[in-house]
Amino acid sequence: MPSSKNYKRDYKQEGKYQATEEQKKKRASRNAARREAIKDGKVRKGDGKDIDHKNGNARDNSKGNLRVQSASANRSFPRNKKAGKK
């Protein structure tokens, strides 16, 4: 969601960030967690589910740290009772 009406994304800058070694390793780890969940039958392609890392560390793929969540819940921010951000 753009922060202002005239906001323009800088795709070149985003590409540089996503190409860093740290981001590549995090992405590979998230993909590995997803593949493992598919093998275990917890998720399927196109089911609208995400694999959530409970502690927020994308590199920690221990079984106790992973859970299946809807994509909307996993990609949102925690909200208070009035639907504002916590």
C-alpha cells in the first residue's frame, strides 16, 4: 500500500536489496520451509496458506517454530480492538 498518493516504487533499489546474500538466504529458508510443509501434507499449491515463523526468524525452520496460517493473517500487522496497529 503506498504511503502517499504520488508514491512511486523504486524497483531498481528493491532489486539491489533482494539480491544481497542475507536476503537470498532468508528467501531460500522460507522456500525450504514451504516445501517441507507440502511434503508433510500441511499445505497445497494455491491454497492461500503461508508458513509462519513464530519467532519471526526466517532462518529458524525447527518444527516447533513453524505453523500454517492464512496468507492474510500472516502478512498483516497485529491490531488492537479498534483495528489500529499495536
